[in-house]
Amino acid sequence: MEREEMIERFVKFFREYTEEEEPLYLGKIKDLLTVTPKRSVTINWMHLNSYDPELANEILEHPEEGIGAAEDAIQIILREEFLREDLPRIHARFHNLPETLLVKDIGAEHINKLIQVEGVITRVTEIKPFVSKAVFVCKDCGNEMVVTQRPYEGFTVIKKCEVCGSKNVTLDVDKSSFVNFQMFRIQDRPETLKGGQMPRFIDGILLDDIVDTAMPGDRVLVTGILRVVQERREKTPVFRKILEVNHIEPVSREIEELEITPEDEQKIRELAKRKDIVEAIVDSIAPAIYGYREVKKGIALALFGGVPRTLPDGTRLRGDIHVLLVGDPGVAKSQILRYVSNLAPRAIYTSGKSSSAAGLTAAAVRDEFTGGWVLEAGALVLADGGYALIDELDKMSDRDRSVIHEALEQQTISISKAGITATLNARTTVIAAANPKHGRFNRMKPLFEQIDLPPTLLSRFDLIFVLVDEPDEKLDSEIARHILRVRRGESEVVTPKISHELLRKYIAYAKKNVHPVISEEAMEEIEKYYVRMRRSAKKGSENEGIRPIPITARQLEALIRLSEAHARMRLSPIVTREDAREAIKLMEYTLRQIATD
Ligand code: ADP
Ligand code: MG
């Protein structure tokens, strides 16, 4: 389609498209003239498609010309309808395209097309000025030469005057135009990847009014033109894909959440009525791993979580339950974590030794492309609102060590470095594993002497399980039998009582819809236990045997969360005495394991 025709058809669309008898886009263009200045008009592609499908198709196939034509049309309307000539060029931004791609689906067939991609932002660069229109002036004859620059290509320089041939040409900064420029990286959301798949990423460019609209960890839907550029540093031509972003918006909750149909809901409600529902859930976690009832129960509670609260003074109390498994090599810690990462909705499996610059938390690092600083999100930020399964926590970097306390308790990560200051959300449940410092675990010695993690960090975990590999004839033969049956493919051994698909939905449903309130009796139960433990801790310290982790208000909060999670597992709106007792029993179990006596 000729450009002139496209402009005409856009003018018609803007003038005539109505919603509830109001001219929607004429209204939007008129709004540009009101007090709050805007520099974009957003256009729902579906609207255009219903009005002029041919033109809508042009936007997808030839976006550079199409978007330019839409912007010209906006200028015409501003001039004709509203008699304004003095406004800067307005961007036409398209959203709601017919197809949404994952980053891993972007291919050669999309080059120079307008595409819509969904993912999570992992890093953003600083905002810098970009010369959109460079004006070069010849110092000898005064000739001015204008070069429109493309943000995804290198800077195009004019070295020789087109009129007199002089080489005395310089960039005139005052006459050139600049816009804000920012790059970001987007990768597939963890829940869209099948177990073990490496997430792919793509870099995008934001210009002008859409810079600074997203932070690492945000889940977004972007539309943009896919460009390929040759990487200049390489000798052999290597290309990389860059998305020249046209529109960016946060992903709406509906798209993100697991779809739970009314039939699913009925199944979930039915399941919750089972008397043995808690046992059935626990049994469905890592059935290939023998035993470890308590560990599995702790993990089940973490999957459901307690209820987060915001106090009147604005303090936020987390609802997330953090669980740590410490123990000898070969006791199935890694296996359990991997298994849970496949089961939990929105989970990331990673290691403390993670090779990414951002590690577990976040970092400001140098960007090889722009040379500036970028803010990059680590696992805890990327799993915001979900679960981080962290193996070998004790191997984490010193930088992670210094900020992970904040991440586990306040559930934010603050970065302040090289002009970048930001606070990222990390409302993430952490289920982690750590190995003992010296080969094997010794029950007689305090926990903190044996693992390379500070006691202050250990105290952030609601439950710490110690898994010791002690020879035990009866248990050993049972484990051996179990492993052999699993290896032989005896399916009833490894089939979970509740299918993963249903359990995942059950968890998502419970977290969204059930917010249990603590009953008077449950409160009484927790209080009684807490006071008793404090008393015995005091006695213990008088006898010089210092508890590795003294009972503090932190454990009290943990008990509340665990009780809430237990009620949630049953989809109960009330935390009963029984829920509190179960929580206490489990905490008792973990404390007994790590007691020094
Ligand atoms: P860790 O991370 O604790 O060092 P792994 O998760 O790598 O241990 O487990 C080592 C192996 O032992 C795995 O193949 C695991 O399946 C097996 N294993 C250990 N304990 C059990 C158990 N209780 N039930 C089933 N398999 C087990
Ligand atoms: Mg391991």
C-alpha cells in the first residue's frame, strides 16, 4: 500500500471509529491538547482490524511505514480539526496484536515485522540522551546536513560537506534533537518454560515517553519491530536481534494466572473435603523420594504460605514461609528441590553458585552494548510472587550475602550504585539447601558452626531441617527397595496421589481465595507454646549450653504463618486449634533436630 493511501485511511479511521457512539481516537487526539501533555496515542490493533483489516495487516507486515503513516495522520487531524500546528510529532503506539509470542518463539520470519512479546524484564540500563536527528554543519560554507539516526544501529556521521566537499564538518548539538533512550532485557517468564529449559532473552529499546516505565522483575507485554543488527566487535558477522519497542504495558493478572475453570474449582472444592487432604498433598510431593515426611510437610506449608499483612504504620509482614534443608551430601536435597520446582506455580530453580552477574538478588553491572550501567535482576526478583528453589545456598557470592537478609524479611532488594538507585520487589518464598562445611554433619555440634551461613540469615528461615546420613539398617533397606522400585518404573511408587496439574491449581486457588483468620483457640495454643519455649531457653542458657537459634519473636511469627498455611491447605477460612498444633509439632521437630543437647 502506498504511503499516501495509508495516511488517508488512518485519517478516516481516527475520525470515524466510535465506541459507544463516541469517536474514540478523535477524543484521544484532542486529549493531547489538554493540560497534561502526552506524546503518544495508543491504538488498539483489534479496533483497527475491525474497521480496516487491510490497513491493520499493513501495520504488522510493514510497521515502519505503517506507524509513520499513522503518525502523519495524527498531525493532519491536529491541524485540520483542532487548528494546531505547533505540537511536536506524536507517536502512534499499537497494542493488543492478534498473536503473543514467547521470547523463545521469535525467529527469522519476524524480522522487520511488528510483533507482540510477553516476558519478564531482567535488566534495564540507565536513561541516556539519544540523537534522533543529528545536524552536521560545514564550518567552511555553512551548509547544514540532517541525518536521522536509528537507535539500534551505530551513529551515522557525515565527514564531508555535500556542497563544497570540505572535511571541516561538525555535529551541531544545539540544532540536533535528542530523546530519552533506554535499553532493557526481557526473557520468558519462568512458568512458561518446561523443567530445565534455559530461558531465552532479547534486548529492547525504549525511546522518548516510554523510558523508565518498567523495572527488573516486572512482567510485561511489549509490541515492537524486530530488528537484526550486526555486532561490530566481531570479525565474523554475528547478528543479534533487537526489539525496537512501540508499546509496553504490564501483563494483566488474568493473562498471568493459571486458568482455573469452574470445573477445576469444583474438583478443588471436592478435594478439600477429603479428611486426609493434608496427608494427600504431602504424599504428592516428590513421591520418588522415600521418607522425609516432615520435610515434605514443611515444603507443602511453604507452597501454600501464610497471609501477608500491612500494619497501620505501613510495615509489611511477610506471609511467605522460607524453608532450609541442611545436610550431608547424597541425602536427596537437590532432588527434592528440583521436584518442587516442577510442581510449584511460578518457580525458579537456581544454585547459590549461579553464574549470572545478578546472582540470587540483583546487581548494577556494566553493559557491554551501551557501555553504561545496567540494573540486573537475580532469581529472587524474577520469582517475585512465586518460589525460588535455591540449591547450595552456602556457595552464594559475597554480594548476595550482604543483601539476602533484606530480601528474605522485607522482601525487597535495594541497589544503590553508580547513579542507579532502585528498590526491587522480591516477594518470593525461598526453599533452599546447604551442605555442611566439613564433609559431614555432626549432630553434637551447633548448626551455625557447621554451615557457611551466618546465624542472622538462618534466623530468617521459618523451618530448618537437618538431614543426616546415618547408617540405619531398616531405613537403608527401605530406601534401597524404594529406589529400586522407582528405577524399575513401578509407576504406583512415583505417581503422586494428586496429579501435579490439579495440585498446582489447588495451590494457586488457595493462595488467591483463602485468607485464613486465626481463631481465639489457635492463638491461645501458640502463646502457650511460645512462653514455654522462652522459659526453657532461659534455663538452657543458665546451664551454659547456648542454643544455636534461641526462640525469639521470629519463631512466633513463623508459627502464625505455618498455622495459616495449614488452614489454607484445607481451604479453611479459619485457623483452628488443630492447625496451630500441627504447626507447633513441625517446629518442635525442627528445633529438636538442631538442639545442642
Ligand atoms: P544431595 O543434593 O543431598 O547431595 P541428591 O539430591 O543429589 O543429594 O541425591 C543423591 C541421590 O540419592 C539421588 O539420586 C537421590 O534420588 C538418591 N536418594 C537419596 N536419598 C533418597 C531417598 N530417601 N529416596 C530416594 N532416593 C534417594
Ligand atoms: Mg546436591
